[in-house]
Amino acid sequence: MDAITVRFQDNVLKRIDESIAEHNFNSRTEFIREAVRDKLATLSKEDLINEFLKFRGKAKKSTTYEDNLKTKEIVGKELMEELEKQFS
């Protein structure tokens, strides 16, 4: 593991210290590591959403509201059947 130096303004450090006490972190290092992990996870989610949105409107077929309801009903039934198999 590599070490890095990070400088924060006093008001940011105060907020970090308050959060450490409030949320039971062991140290500033643990808090900062967790914050970085959270930010990386958020960026990954945003990348996936943006990739998904590239396909929006690309379908050759348009669907009606009724078509969407029928699809939701079919998928819901399939899901319930699968859950019943797993938990029965």
C-alpha cells in the first residue's frame, strides 16, 4: 500500500472529525478511505447509467403503455414463480 499526503482546510477537517465521532470511524485515514471507495462506486454507477442511456430510443419498435403493462405483468409472474421455487 502506498502512502500519500493530502491537505485539507481547517473547516473540512473539523467536519471530518465530527463525522468520525458520529459514525464510529476509527481514524481520519479510515474515513478518507471509505469516502474514496464511495466516490469510486458512485462514478462506476454513473458510467453504467450513461452507457445504458446511449441505447435510449434506439429500438426499431415503439411500445404502447398497454404493451408495457403486459410486459410488466409477464415479468412479475415469472419472478414470482422463480421466487416460489427458491423459497418453497
